[in-house]
Amino acid sequence: MKVEYLNPFILATKNVLATMAQTTVEPQKPHLKENKDTFGEVTGIIGMASETVEGSMVISFSESCILHIVAKMLMEPVKPTIDHDVIDAVGELTNIICGGAKATLAKMGLNFNLATPTMVHGKGAEVHYPHSAPIVVIPFKTASGDFVLEASLADRHRR
Amino acid sequence: MKVEYLNPFILATKNVLATMAQTTVEPQKPHLKENKDTFGEVTGIIGMASETVEGSMVISFSESCILHIVAKMLMEPVKPTIDHDVIDAVGELTNIICGGAKATLAKMGLNFNLATPTMVHGKGAEVHYPHSAPIVVIPFKTASGDFVLEASLADRHRR
């Protein structure tokens, strides 16, 4: 995954959380994923595909982090646990963040379509990738906890 | 999701498991997903996307089922637990089964590209979908345990 493909994901994450959830996020230094991580409590996964590129974007939240974000999105008190509204919100955030990155990447000449997102809920669920896919991990901090965005995006047949 | 889109997924699953893992599978009656299910121990997720359609395919295996399938794929004894080889094999099966369905669907005039698969490992991890996506569930039986394929595939903007 080229370094210049990273910034659109970081910018989209900052913008979407600022506008949809009045949440300031601090992106940390990106790094290549070297071995499996234990993920957050709830995770959104979305595929990116065209005839020339393929990839996937994963965004995984700690419980405290997503409960505070969703409270702001829905303008409701912070829920005690992750429920269907929270899981739906993760799907929406996944779609909109990846859609924002897609729009910027299209201006850079990289065109693809988004698949339907899926959401995974469960403590200790690990998300894995094919060996051939180099994954970039971007950790984010918020005042209410951390989340991580992982992206893999590459030309087909050039892995 | 149209009924005629189902058969290509069923056929690809049967063919891929027969040829790659000498495993006979018995598809059960498909049904619409009505509420969350607890999923298998290891799950492959892959996105499908073009300018006109979007979707995702999920295939989730019980531990016994996937350990026996992978033993036949690798021509090795049955492993005691799910390890990285097994998770990689789930990614490969996900890709090849969805690729087989894609080839048949293309002949029916439905064209899309595949995203990079991701694999989820963990007992009790639940996979959820956006509310707007109707999901078809196809249970499969094998001599060594069950697995389930779930697919959502629809024209964009016509959900």
C-alpha cells in the first residue's frame, strides 16, 4: 500500500468523527501490521474493489470509545453496553469514512467501489488478513478511548 | 437479493470443497436472516462491488468442520486447534468460492469485483449486517460438522 494512500483515510476519519460525532481524534504514527492484534469490542469491515485495485478497511473500537461516539451521534446519554444501535452506527461510520477516502483517492486517480460493510461484535475476536496483503495500521486516540483503522489497498496482481 | 443469485453461491461452494478438499457438502434450505446468529469459530468475509451492485459474502465454520476440511486441503493430519494455516485456508476458500459465484453471475449479466477477504477468529464473535441489506443464509452439512454461507447482493440504491 502506497504511503500517499494513507492520508485520505486519516483525513476522512478526522472529518467524519468531527462532523457526525463532535469528536476530536488524534491520529498516531501509522505502522505496518506485523502480527495479529487483539481487536476492539466492535469492528466494522468494508471491501474496496475495482478491476484494477482491491482492498479492505477495518475500523475497530474499544467499548468506551464507541459508546461515547455513538452518544454524540445520536444526541443521547452514553449507553451502558454495545447494542444494535451502536453496531449500526459502526456500520454507518465505516461506510462514510471509507466513502470519504474513496472520494479523495478518486481525485488521485485511484478508483474503486465499496462493498456492503459487515460488523463484528465480540470480545477477543481477532481479524486476520491474507498473507499477501500488506496492512497499514493507524491508531487513533480520543478523549474517551482508542480505536484503530487498518487498511490494505493495492493494485491487483502486484501484491 | 434475487433468488436466482443464490444458486451460483451454492454450486461454487459444492465444487470448491469437492475439488480442493475432497469434501461432500449438503446444502440445506436457504432462508432469510431474521436475527443475529452466533457464528462459527472461524469466519471469512469478502466484499463484492461494482458501479451497479454491492454485497458481501460470509462463510463461517464450526471448528470440527474447518479442521477436517483443511486437513484434506493440506493432505495433513487433522490439527488439534485452529492456527494460522487454518485461518489462511479460510481466506483462500472465501476468495475461491466467491470467485466461482462471480464467474457464474457474470454469465447472468451481473458483474462485480471482489475485495480482499478478511477472516475473523474467536468463539462467540457475531457478524452483523446493515439493516438495509437483506441477507440469505444457506446452511451446509458435512460429515465432520456444519458451516453456513451468508450472502447479501443487491443493486445499489434499490435496497
